[in-house]
Amino acid sequence: MTTSPTLVEVEEAVPSGPLAPPTSGKRVVTTITRDKGALACLVFLAIVVLMAVAAPLITKLSGWGPYQFDSAAINSDLGGVPHGSLGGISGSHWFGVEPQNGRDLFARIVYGARVSITISLSATLLTGILGVVLGMLAGFYRGWVDQVISRLMDFLMAFPALIFMIAILSSLPSGNRPVLLVVVISVFGWPYLARVIRGQTMTLANREFVEAARASGAKDTQVVFREILPNLRGSIVVMTTLAIPGFIGTEAGLSFLGVGVSPPTASWGQMIASSVSWYSVDPMFFAIPGAFLFLTVLSLTVLGDKIRTLIDQGEAA
Amino acid sequence: MSDLFIVDDLTVTFPTSRGPVEVVKNLSFTVGRDDTLGIVGESGSGKSMTALAVLGLLPRGAQTSGSVRLDGTELLGKSERDLRAVRGNAISMVFQDPLSSLNPYYTVGLQISEMYQTHQGGSRRAAKQVAIEALERVGIPDPERRVDHYPHQFSGGQRQRVMIAMALCCSPSLLIADEPTTALDVTVQAQILELLAELQSTTGTGMIFITHDLAVISSIAQRVLVMREGDPVEYGTAEQVFSDPQHEYTRMLLDAVPRIDDEVPA
Ligand SMILES: Nc1ncnc2c1ncn2[C@@H]1O[C@H](COP(=O)(O)OP(=O)(O)OP(=O)(O)O)[C@@H](O)[C@H]1O
Ligand SMILES: [Mg+2]
């Protein structure tokens, strides 16, 4: 937000009642940086995002690329178990190597972060657009528009989405898997946001400032974009932040099931899937991507919850 | 005398599951330039529906018949687009609750100047100047600084002043005030009434003042229309209605009000 209200001395101020000012972005940031747990989550996420953004640079520093085989790091006599303890963690392979082919785990984690972040953020963006636009249309125009959109939402929410995703992703050509993943995840994801937006739009559309705007000659588009949309900002921020970890999980899950991003592209879910058969001989191969997935989802959820609390307080204050 | 605003035989009907319901029935009244009409009635008597019908803002499904003329131009049946040009420009409205009539996300200056630009065009800077002048006119101290404040930084009475500033910024010929003082406490009420009366006498705007409080009407209106369940019960000059109410219902309303002096306490 660019125009956060500055606190100035207020002449004969009254409690703000239903007219609460927006929670300022600044306040969210200061509160989170004061909370140790939230700050830890933020730092961890910053690291993951940095890994994703600077992946090629980082792997150049660490010395191994994600697709490079290092046959010296594995013991081919033992079926490809990494040399050394802890899955081959060493000075040159910071997180060890993949059994059997010796690809550097650190590099694959870094590139996997790229996949997770790109797919989940794109899915969030697409879900956000679909959810907000369709939810507002339904809530604002009511009538048959609402009927159509609401039935579609009911249908999509009642649909066994996972089975459908597996079916559709495995039957379509794997040409552009990431894009397909984003589209499929979003198609099933938007109704959850749209449902909330629809309800809030209905409430807002009956608020007096909307009527006042109409009474002063505002067009429908002005009412929607200038009066209603800004007041939905809080919910949109909260819902989408809390959706990101879900999408990361979904991507990992689908990749785990073999219908996500296709090899050799690295993905955390895929790494976990291939670690299953090595679980007893090389537990680190499972533990490292598992920990990254777990911590990323946890951090996002904790932060999302924090932001939700802050915005709720802001609206109730 | 050519009246500014003439409503003739206005009827508003809602289709309901139990058949059509007339919430405003055969209403006729006129408002002259520089004149105030008070519309009084209990809750649910159709006062707000009358105001909304005039602006073409009734909820979906409502049907209107009759005639509403401003300066000789018929408003009923005008296209949505033509009506938008009237709303806020030739006829503007002040609502009951100043707490919720302003959008919490924008500064009051932006809300006023945007409305001005919608109708009158002009540059952003000119519109902001208009907003500052409008705030000054309604008695907001230090308007140059206050234009950049958000609604929550104003008190209830000040917000209603802001609403009035906004309603008057395009110099409308008719101002409809729908219970503009109900949400305010008594002393602030008196100040707002005084402000409205004063602004009206300087700008020559016609005003429809809706309230369920006869005491308020007595201090501001020249003519009074009493409504009950959509029916016009009594219509006449304020003196007539107050000194010699013709209808039982009006007498009942008058008895319910503790008599106060006609002057607004300063
Ligand atoms: N959508 C609708 N469908 C059917 N009837 C309606 C609808 N909206 C309002 N009404 C009815 O119209 C009547 C008049 O309502 P209106 O809002 O004009 O009352 P009012 O005089 O302004 O009351 P108040 O003093 O409480 O504001 C009420 O009896 C109400 O039940
Ligand atoms: Mg009303």
C-alpha cells in the first residue's frame, strides 16, 4: 500500500467504529519483525526465495549443477549408495548426493525451490485473479450471474479434485508441465477465495458509502474498483498468503505421484518420491527435501496466520 | 411561480411473494428554489424510498410511476447514463450515517475532488482546490491540512460536514438530506441544522429534509409532508401543519414531541 494513513493529532476524535482505517503495511512489518517466531519464519523464507532467484549463481559457488552426475561420490559396488556417512555430505557436496547417480543434493534443493516458488506463486496469482473477479461479479450483480458462478463453485468444491488432477495431468502431454500444473491447481483453487469475496462484496455493496457513491453519480465499474475492491484488500491478502503453502504442498504431492514437473527438472516432491526406495540405506536423501518442504510450508502458514490476526485486529479496532 | 422540483402522483411498487406492495402511494409535492420541504413519518413509512425513487436508485425490481420534474425536465424513465449525470450534480444526497457514507480507504479530499471531477471535469489540482473550499464552507478548521486526512480522523459531526461539503461541491439545485442528523448527538445535530440552513440561504439550493423528528422539521422547513405507510397524510406550510394539523396522525406525532422553541440553540 502506498498511501498509509499517517497518525496526526485528531481533533475531537471518536472511536472509529465500522470505519476502521486499513491496517498499514508498515504496521504488519514492524509487528512481525518484533515477533521472534515470525521473524525466524521470515528469514527462512527469505533464504528459500533467495535460493530460487539466484539458483544458477549459488550452484556456481557450490561447484555442482543440478544435472551433473558425480560417479566418484557414489559407491557403485553397493548399488550406488553415496560414499561417506550422512548420505555423502562433504565439503564439495554440502547436502550430500543422490544415490545411484550422484547428483548434488544442494543444487537440486536450490533448483527445486525455484520450481516450488514459481509454481505456487503463479498458481496464487491466477487463483487470486479468478477468485476475486468471479467472486465480485457474483456478489455485486447477484441474480443469474451469481447463480451460474455459485453453482460452478459448488461443483468444483465438491469435485474429487486430486483424482481429477492426477487423471488429467497423466493423460496430457508432458510438454509444458509447470504451466499445466498452475492451471489445474488454480481451476480447483479459486472457488475457496471466490466464496469469501462473494460474501464480502454482498455486504460491502449494501454499505452506505457504496450507496453514497451511486447517489453521487458513480458508474458500476467505479463502484466496483474504487469503492469495493480496496475494502477487500485485507481478505485478499490473508486468503492468498494462506493459500501459498497449500499450493506448494499440492505441487509436491503431484510431483511425488509422478504427475508433477517432469524429470530431470528438480522438484522437492519428486526428490521425496525417489528417496522412498532408499529410505533405509540413505535417510538423508529423504530428510533434506522433506525438511525444506516442511519448513517452507510451516513458515508460510505461521506468517499467514500472523498477518490474518493483524488485519483482523486492524478491522476490529 | 415556477417551482424547482415537482413530484406528481409518485408511486413505488415492490413485487413480493404476496403480490405487489406499494411502499409509496400517489405522492405529490413541490420544492421551490431556496425552499425546504420536510418529509416526516415513522420508520418504514416510505421516506427513503421516495428519495431513492427520485434519483433512480431503488433496489432492483422496484417499479415507479408518476412524474418527477427538476427544472421542467422529467427524471423518471431517464436512462441510467443520463441519471448518473444528474446524481451528485443537479441533485445530491446526504445520508443518515456519516460513519459509513465515506469510504474508509480514501482521504476526504480525494473523495470530494473525485466527485467534482466526475461531473465538472477539470484538473486534479483545481478539483483539490474545490475540495479545500468546500471543506472551508462547511466549517472544517484548517481545510488545507484536513483535505489529506482519512475519514476516521474526523469526528462524527465533522464527517457529516464533510458529506455536506461533498454534496454541495457541484452546486446542486436540489439537496436531499435523508435523516442527516439522526446518528449525531443533540448539540452536534443543532450545529448541522444551522449549517444546512445557512448554506441553503447563501446558495439558493432547494432542500428535501427527511426525518422522523417533527422538532427538527419545525426549525428548518417551510413546507411539511407527513407520510404514513406510504400514504401522504398531510401536506402544507409548516405553520399550517404545526398550528392546525388536519389529520389525526399528525396530531399524534405532534403530541409525541416535547415542544421546543423554534429557534435552534446557538
Ligand atoms: N426490497 C424491498 N422489497 C419490498 N419492500 C421493501 C423493500 N425495501 C424496502 N421495502 C419497504 O418499503 C417501506 C418503506 O421503507 P423506507 O426505507 O422508505 O422507510 P423510511 O420511511 O425511510 O424508514 P426509516 O425512518 O426507518 O428510514 C418499508 O415498509 C420497507 O419494508
Ligand atoms: Mg429511511
